[in-house]
Amino acid sequence: MNVENNYILKNGVSIPAIGFGTWQIPNGKEAYESTLIAIKNGYRHIDTAAAYGNEESVGQAIKDSKIKRDEIFITSKLKAELKGYHTAKMEFAKTIERLGVDYLDLYLIHAPKPWNVHSDGTEYTEQNIETWKAFIELHQEGKIRAIGVSNFRPEHLKPLIEATGFVPHVNQIFLCPGATQKVTVDYSKPLGILTEAYSPFATGRLFKVEIMQQMAEKYQKSIAQIAVRWSLQRGFLPLPKSVTPERIMNNFQVWDFEIAENDLEIIDNIQLPW
Ligand SMILES: NC(=O)c1ccc[n+]([C@@H]2O[C@H](COP(=O)([O-])OP(=O)(O)OC[C@H]3O[C@@H](n4cnc5c(N)ncnc54)[C@H](OP(=O)(O)O)[C@@H]3O)[C@@H](O)[C@H]2O)c1
């Protein structure tokens, strides 16, 4: 199965099919160097967030890479605990200032509810709708090329769409072998929402799975490459993170092999260690 280097969002915007993840990479030398190494090794899509605290270094690396701004796809996210129309507009302005850019390629509501809230988050529906209205305006003003959400399930997506008529271009969710998020994916696909797969290695837990090791041996690839390729062949947009130069390179070299359908199914159903 052929996979493309880019997906086309439903508004026609092209988005590189693998994004470099930057969660837990501290601002400063580490975020700067990892982002620069990623760009030098072919990544053209960087995933950051206000909550990661590393937008300055990520932005500096992008600038210093000398790759033209319109050839790099930059995603950032509005903090989960900051919601509402005016808040969203103010926080967006801070994000682009920290990144040192004058527009974003993709801006996401980081989560339907603040991280410390132990409920399904539906009580934040009105605040998410107000936030979403600000996102739509920023998009229509040309300040953000595509807008979306993250960690949203159908019960969070539906009210946004009903209230505004504007379907998110992207939903970024936890998705990796063994955690295929069928309910959210099945809801999103017919609406043309692209699913981005965060934590494509389950933040490292995937490397302990015996079946993944067997697949790596079978295809003569690393476990990481199997996971990234699986994600692409399933139509998702994986966001691998690493601070290790060889891994950053390895995770992007997934274009020259193909996983057979029966193996994709085995990978779909692995048991992740918790
Ligand atoms: N929207 C959200 O709420 C959300 C939540 C989580 C993540 N994300 C996004 O998704 C990105 C990725 O998820 P993640 O950070 O949870 O982690 P991940 O990409 O699933 O896994 C990263 C871990 O795997 C290791 N690793 C990477 N490549 C490897 C390789 N080839 N061989 C062996 N080990 C390897 C890394 O180690 P080293 O770094 O030490 O090399 C790190 O410990 C994030 O950075 C972020 O951009 C978004």
C-alpha cells in the first residue's frame, strides 16, 4: 500500500504526513537541537503546544534551519485550562509571538477539559464552543491555515459542529498499535476530519511488546519504523518524538517498505503494557 508524503485537509491545505513531536522536550538547547535535527533530516511538520513550554526554542530552530516558512508546517495548541473567545485570541497572539511567526499552520484546542478535571468534560461544552468561534475567526482572517481539536471524542466534537457548522480539520488523539480509537476514528472519517496519532510509541511502552519485536525482525526495520508505517497505512498522521539524533532519523525513514494487511491487523490488536 502506497502512502503519501502529505495529506490534504478538507480545506485543501497540504499537511506533511509525519509530524515531529516535542512534548517533554525542555525549552532551550534540547528543544532547539532536536527540532533542528528533525528538520535537517526531512521533517517538515513540527508539533508543539503552549503547554510544552518550548515554543521559543522550536521557533528559533525553525528560523535557523533556513527552510522557508511556507515549507514548514507548524502546529501549536491552546492550553487545556484556558478557554473562551477572548482568552483564545489572546493566547493565540502569545503563541505566534513565542514562535516568532506571523501565522500558524494548525492550531488546536489541546483538550476538551483542563487536565486536572475528573469528569467527561462535557460541562465545558459552552466554553469550547466560544473558543471554537475565536478559532474560526482567526482562520477566516488568514492567521491560521487549519484549525482543530485534540483529545476530543464524538460527544465533544458534536456540539462544536452543531453550534457553528464548522467541522474541525484535525483531531489529534492518543492512537498507536493496540489503541486504535475506533469510536472516534469512525465518527471523524465521514466528516473529513484527519486523525493525528499522538504518542505513536505509547510514550515508549510499545518497545516492550513482543509482537512488535517480531514484526521488526520480519520486515528488517525498527519497532519505531513499524509503528510509524502502521499509522500511515491506516490513514493516520503519526507524531513521533525523540531527542536522540539516530532515532529522529530512523523514525522518518519509513517510505521504502510496506506492511502486509494481515500484519496490520495483528498490530491493530496488540496488548499494550500499562
Ligand atoms: N495532544 C496531546 O494531548 C498530546 C499528548 C501526548 C503527545 N502528543 C504529541 O505526540 C508526540 C509524541 O508522543 P510522546 O511524546 O508521548 O511519545 P512517543 O513518540 O510515543 O514516544 C517517545 C518515546 O520513545 C522513545 N523513542 C523515540 N524513537 C525511538 C526509537 N526509534 N527507538 C527507541 N525509542 C524511541 C523516545 O526516547 P528519546 O526521546 O529519549 O529518544 C521517548 O522515550 C508528542 O511529543 C506531542 O507532540 C500530544
